[in-house]
Amino acid sequence: MMSDSKPPTMAIDGRDNSDNVINSASGTDSAAVMTAAAAATSGLSRSQKLQNPQESQESRESQKSQKPQKPPWYKRMFGADRKVKPGMLHRIWALPSIVLGLMFTLGPVCVIVAFSFMSRPDVGGGVKYQFSLDGYKKLLFREDFFGNSYFDGRYLQVFWTSLWMALVTTAVCVALAFPIALWISMRSAKAQRILVMLVTIPFWTNLIVRTYAWMLILNDNGPINQFTQRLGMGAHELLYTPVASLIGLIYTFLPFAVLPMYSALAGFDFRLVEAAYDLGATRGVVMRRIILRAARPGIASGIALCLIPAFGAYVQPVLLGGGRVLMVGNLISSQFSEARNWPFGSAISTVILVITLLAALIASAVGNRSARKAGIAS
Amino acid sequence: MNPQTTPVTKPPVAASGASAGAAPSAVISRDPAVERRESGLTINRARKTFISAEGKQVKAIDDVSLAINSGEFFIMLGPSGCGKTTLLRSIGGMETLDAGEIYIGNQRIDQLPPYERPVNTVFQSYALFPHMSVADNVAFGLEMEKKPKSEIRSTVADMLDLVHLADMGARRPSQLSGGQQQRVALARALAKKPKVLLLDESLSALDFKLRRQMQTELKRIQRETGITFIFVTHDQEEALSMGDRIAVFHNGRPEQVGTPEEIYDKPVDRFVADFIGDINFLSATKTGPNEVSIAGQRFNADSSVLSHAVGEDLTAAIRPERIDVVPQGSPVAAGRPTLTGTVTDAMFMGFDTRVHITLEDGQTVMTRVAPPFDAELIKPASRVQLVIDGLVRVVE
């Protein structure tokens, strides 16, 4: 690189007109305009990896090496760069969108986390700007009239119910989605486009409207009950039961399981199946060792996309479950409305956030590992 | 499955020589020669029809009968869409025949699922499992046979050794070059010790030099293992250099089956003559029992002329290397029938030069002149005489 012949201080003094800064910057971040937004969200991990300029100066002096110097992360992302390629917009123009994007993604989360550590005002909703862990304490402990704390499992029970519902939803969605995704991925290119569009049809209308449609279907006088009555099996109470809530959840999250699995299988080379048969593999082995293996990253993200939102689902338990089963989503909602305990609602939200984050990290680790093993990310 | 009861009356339809025009018979019979072979492959009256995108019926395999010897390097050669790959896939079990049978020795295999057939395939795309290491890829087929672990390990090592990839076992297929991937695919198929190995355009994805190298390798491996190889290709040079025998496919059936020399020197029809190598087609007339006239000159013809009547208009098929260019009045041409013409252009091709010559009657002849040659002789517009070596072959 050019910086080999330059004085090493040029790279770290932060002067933008230094050639080696520009070269190494444009070399590493040439697509920064496009990827800056994505990079910003994962910027934390990235900036940690980058060298601190002063540290690296010391280390370079001690090593006396001629290694090209990486500029600091903010310069690599947004640094003024005279050598913008012809026809390319300078990456600084991505900055407004990035700032706005950060405000929209991280802003509300920061507010919720901050609220969870504040105390409840004496009257009404909102928060008092005074540090307190009451919100988190209330999750596990109850205080009686005399100020004594007792362990209280009711809220844990709500978490457990939500998790159980979400797990059942996810299991059913994944089990249903895999054959659908496999079937779609084996159609012709044109048919695949149409079928994927059909899978996304539910996204065209509002979730609440669609849930109301389910209320009509599951109603005591709805088509299902009319059908069973005509068959002489009598009417069943469907609406306002946990089953109805589960049906609603499965219905809502099925496309979220189908789509990632389909995209994992869409690029699958079905000639590998032929090769496996040729080598003596039976159907079961082909499914287990070849097809499921290829679908694994899709299954991992399908699980994440079902489990995480289903855990905090709000609409289905209320409208279809009739609010008889208390789930985390309903609990949070009631803390901000009827109970007027904002710090507690925020604390529950923060706990969910942490759980979700951990789940997402595990899922992406699994996904990455299987992608690497499949030779995609090598 | 019952070779004892099948009548062995009818001779093989396409065991050798011309098969075109053999009258379809209602009696399905086996090739008696193949009956005695242990793992020779017999294809008997195979048919397969596809419905094309336009809704037309396409005969991919049109009443094909072939007998392939045990331990033979057999090549199915033909242009794309001639049915050679469909036939190969039918042997492997990736396609099912509409009619006919396929036997290996005495075992009928065309109704078995692919995983029960004693054949294995090296796919054109290699089809290596990307999530498995090279060694695991090779071991896959053996694991399916539930072989003991120690045996699998030693077989895998042997196979990787055979294809010169002994130290690549731990790598992923994506970390290998095309040629190396090709060898893994070969090792994976050979590890199963198939009776017949099917190779589907297996070298076509490789570049020229690597292909040459792999051709030699394949020949060596076939010799060392003694396995019957059936190799599908559209590359006639590859076919000629590798095959013990070649079947030239056209429109769903083999036009000619024979050794490379037979196919090259004695093509049975114009298609085969044209498909294999360079050739000149010149209009000719039969003038005697063993004689044809080309541009008014009489040449001795080979046996291909015997079935034609005197006075019939024919096509003479002459390879460029059989035509010598000599200056007019050269003593070489004295007393021999010669064609006279004018050089139109000469193209330097490296080891030789391609010369186009227009005959006096307007027909064009292409010939190859190898150095040393007189540069003046092949200059455009120079008048030359052409001497034909050997007998002239005619095709329909």
C-alpha cells in the first residue's frame, strides 16, 4: 500500500488531505454509502474492534513496523474523502438518514429502559425522575400492608404462559412452514414468485382487521360451528379460549416462518438430492442429512421471527382469547393504562428486551454456524 | 430377471456397426453375448418420450438397444438434445424409461430405485455436499451401506489417494478448485465400488489444460479399477481420445457404435462423418463397381460404395489430412487421379495451416498442410493439384 512509503504519523494525525488515509479509507469502505445504515446498527461491535489511534501509535513505535494504519472508525464511515468515485454520492449524505434511523430504532428503547429505573409518581401515570428498582422488584416480590416483602410468582407465571404459548405457536408454525417452503422452492421460477406473493397476502391488510375476521369464523354461530352442528357434532365454544388465541397466533406468524425457510431453500441445489439417492441414501436420510441441513439457517431465523413477537403478542390474546389468559403483552399494556404503573411496565418491557436479545444472539450464532458449515460464509 | 426363459433368438440391434433402420420387433430379446458377461450392461429397446414446452412429443430415447462390455470405457457422444444424457440418467435411475429394459449382467435394474442400483454417477455439476468435508463426501455412500467405521476410513483414504487428494480430506468442497472438486466427485462415486460408473459431461466445466489432464487421469483410474465407465460428452475430441468404443447419438438413437478408429475412418452416414472431426463433402457419381468420379476424375472407393448402383449420385466424405496439396505438374501426382483448384485462403493454426481450395467445378475443399511446406504453394490464387490418399468413402 502507499502508506508504506509515507511517514507513519500521516495516518493518525487526522488530516483528511493525507493520501494514505484516503486510500485506506476508500479501500475499506468503498460501499459505505450503501452499507452505512446497516453498519451503524452494528457499529458498537465494529468500533470496538477498531484500533484506538494513540494506542496504535505506541504499538507501532514499539514494533517499528511499517504496517498501513487504519483510520478511526468515524473517519472510515463518514470521513471527508476527496476521491469519491465518479457517479457516486459522498457517504456523508447518508448521515441524516442514519441519525433519523437511530432515533427511530434506539430512541424508544432508551426511553423504556430509562423509565424502568425510575419511580412511580404519587398520583396518575408517568414517571418521577428518581432512581428506583421498584419496577424490577415488583416482578418477583409483593409487599404487604406492613411493608414486608414476599416472593410473588404471579408475574413469572405470566411470563411462563406467554413463553409456553409462543413455543407452541413456533413449533406449529415451523412444522407447517417447512413442507410449504420446500414445496414452493421446488416449483418453477414463475410459480415460486406467485406462491411467495400468496404467502405475503396477509401483510396487505391490518392485523386487527384480520383478527376480527377470525372472531367471525370462530364465533358460536360462525362457519366452523355451523359445519360441526350440521354434521351432528354439536356446537363448541371456540372464541375466547386459549385455543382461539393460539389459532390466531399461528395464523399470524406462519408467513414469518415460511419466508425465511423458503429463502434458505430457494437457492438449494436439488441435484444434491439426486446425488444422495445415487450414493444409496433413502428418503429419510436425504431429508435429514441434505435438505434439512440446507434449510437450517432458514429454520433458525423462522424460529426467531415467530418466537420473539409471539412472546409479546397482544392482539390475539385479547381479541380471540378474550383476555382470559394473561400474557406479557397484555400485562405491559395494562401497566400503562389501567394500573398506571409506568416503571413496572417499562421494567417488564426491558426484561423482554434482554431475553429477546439473548435469543436473537443465539439464533444468529446458530444461523451463522450452519451458514459457515454450508460453505456460504467461508 | 429371468434370462433363462427369455428367448435369445434375435441378434443385438446395436451391438456393433449400424443400428439405424433395424426393424422394430415385437419380441423383446437379450443380447446373447451379454448373457455370458458378468457385469456388462445391456440396454434393450429403451424408449422415453418427453412433452416439450410447445406441447410436442419429443423422443428423447428412441428405441435404443446397446450392449456395453464389462470393464469397457464406453462413450456416448452427440450434440445437445440427442438423448445421451437422458439415457445415462435412465441407467442411474434419475429418469424412468417408458419402455424397454436395462440389465447389468443378469440383473434387471431399470425398475429399481436409484439407491438400489449397482451404479454410481459423477455429475456434471459435481453435486458435492457443501456442508460436508471432502472426506465426509466420499464417506457418504459407504455410510449408507452401513459399513464399519474403520473400513469407511480406509476406503476413503484409498479413494482420495487414487485421485491424488490425500491431504485434502478435511477441506470443504468450496475450498477446492474445479478440477479438485471433479476428483472428489469421482472418488465419492468410486468409493461405492459400482459395477458401472456413469459420467455425465463430467469434464465440460474444466478449462482446456485441466481437461486434458483429467482425461488421462480418468483413463488411468478406469484401467486401475477395471470398472465399466459410461461417459457422456459432446466433445468429439474427448470421445476419440478416451473411449474404447463410442456410440454417436443423434435424435434419440445411436447412429453408429464402434471403436474411435471405426467412427473416424468409416462413418456410416453424413451426420457421424460431419460430427466427428473436419471433413469435406464432395458430390460424386458411382462410375464402376469400386469407382467414383469427383469433378470428372475417377477415384477408387472403399466398401461403402458397394451398396449403390452405378450412375447413382453420391457424396464423397474425405478428411482434410487425406488430401495432399502439390504444385501443378508435380511428379507426386503423375499417373494418379488429381483434382485441380485455386487456393482461396490459408489460415495458420499453430502446428499446421488450414488451406481452402476452390475446385474447378466450384466446390470447396479444406485441407491441412503441415510444415515444412512451400509458402508460395498455399498463397491465395495459386493453382494447385490435390492428391487423395487411400480409398474414397461415400455417405448418403
